[in-house]
Amino acid sequence: MLLKSKNVEFIQPYFNFHLIEADHDDDKFVDCAFAANAAYIVSDDKHFNILESVNFPKIFVLRLREFMEILEKE
């Protein structure tokens, strides 16, 4: 259903940065965000906090509350 949505684009990541040491299952989201040139990842998962100290690739993480505030402004 998601893949048929007009707002969804399928991205095949070609990089595997392995940045989330505490939970490698989360790495796929970072790799996909990088491949898609995403502005940020939305997550309350504390494992993504490590991305604050990573200079490349620079992937920003917004907490759900922060993302909801952005949506409410628009």
C-alpha cells in the first residue's frame, strides 16, 4: 500500500555505514536517509542519538514531538 502512494519514493541504499553500534537493525534507516538525501529521520529511539556526534554522513534526527510541531505550523 505504501509503495503505491504518491507521497512515497522507493530508495535503494548503496551505502552501509553501520553507524548505530547499539542496534545494527537501525542502520538501514540511516543508510536510506542518506541515499534519499533526506533532511532528517523522525524517531524517539535513543539509539539514533549517536548521530549527533557523526560528522559524515550528517543525518539529523527529530523527535516525534518536534516533527509534530513542524506539521502543526504548516
